Amino acid sequence: MNLKEKQILVVGGTSGIGKAVAELAFGYGAKVVLTGRNGENAFKVAKTIGPSVEGAQLDIVNDLEIEAFFKGIDSLDHIYIAAGSTKLGPVTEGELEENMKAFDTRILGSLRVVRAAIEKMKDSGSIIFTGGVSTDRPIKGAWVSGLATSTAEQMARVLVMEFPHVRFNAVAPGYTDTPMWDHILGEDKEKVLKNVAASLPVKKIASSEEVASAVIFLMSNASVTGEIIHVDGGGRLV
């Protein structure tokens, strides 16, 4: 992978897929900055990956933080945006604005990053979003996730037309064994993931590292833009 000395930013890189991307990129010789909403935690996680990996605080729903952060960036080769969560429950329950916060974080947050970073991006650099299997396989109660993943994937297409000098792509994981599901599923996580794995053609849940390897491919292949890579174990087919 041709990432040696490349400047790579991982937004939401303190755990799960984001952390795995930071680890792989560092292993390929990239200069990595990872961010999280908690700056102290981001710094600690960065140092567990490598002494030259930088950690920084960045809340992508906070315009002031985004402006201040990108003022300190000279140039970037690649950005992976992993930040985001989901919300489960019926469409008719709860306050709509509250339910849509997960959508706003993933979509509006990603767009804030693009707006702030685009002038820093090197030609043929890339920005990679996070979609998901719920784009093609909607699940009852996971409507926020379905809206967010489908929009993230479409952003990877439409932004190519806006900024053709930068490559935009998305990775679309299925259920992946990450800390996000600890918060969403709680004590049911192991049972749910086991049942999902049994339903998949590959009979396993993807690891963070497997999804991260797809992100690294999208960074390193200069002929891929406007594409979505699915890492769902065949979840869209069953």
C-alpha cells in the first residue's frame, strides 16, 4: 500500500473501525492524526498505536472546534470519517429532533469536515465516509441508521462532481464487532451478533480490522472514486 509518509486524518479514531484504520495506516508508514470528542482519550489511544501518532479533540457537530482544528492543518492526503452512532426505536416515538441527532452527527458532521478540509486536500487524495448494510437491508426500528448510511453513501457520489480533484468513497460495513454495539445492544450483544453471523453466507461477523483494510484500499487506489465497498459478509443478499 502506497501510504508511506502520507498525511492521514481519522475522525472518530479512538475505538472500533476508526482505531483499526489508524493502526493499519501507521503500520504502512503514514503520518496519522486521530480525533475523538474527548481529547485526553484521543491522545492516550494515539500513543498506544505509535509514538508519532497524534491525538486531538474534535467534535464534528461543533463548528468552532472544526474551524480551530483545521486551521492547524497544512495539508492532507486522506481522511476517514468514522464518527457516528445510531438510534433504535419506532419512528413515532420520542422527539424527532432528538432521534435525528445520530443522523446529524454522521451526515452534517461529515459535511462540516469536508467544507473545512477540502482546501487542504492534495490532488488525488481521498475522503471516505461510513455507510452500512442498512442502506440495502432496512431493519425495523433502525430507520435513523438506514437514512444515515444511505445518505453517507450518496455523498460519496455527489461530492465527486463538486470536487473532482479529490476522490470520495464510502465503506459499508454490516454488523461489526465494535464498542458501538456494546452501547446499543448491551448484554444482548453477544446473542444478537451470534444470530446475525449464523444468517450470513460467511457465517461470521466482520472485525474492525477487516473493515479497516477496505478503507486502506480506498485510500491507496488512485483510480477508485464515487464507489461503495461492502464489508458485510453477504448481509445484503440474505
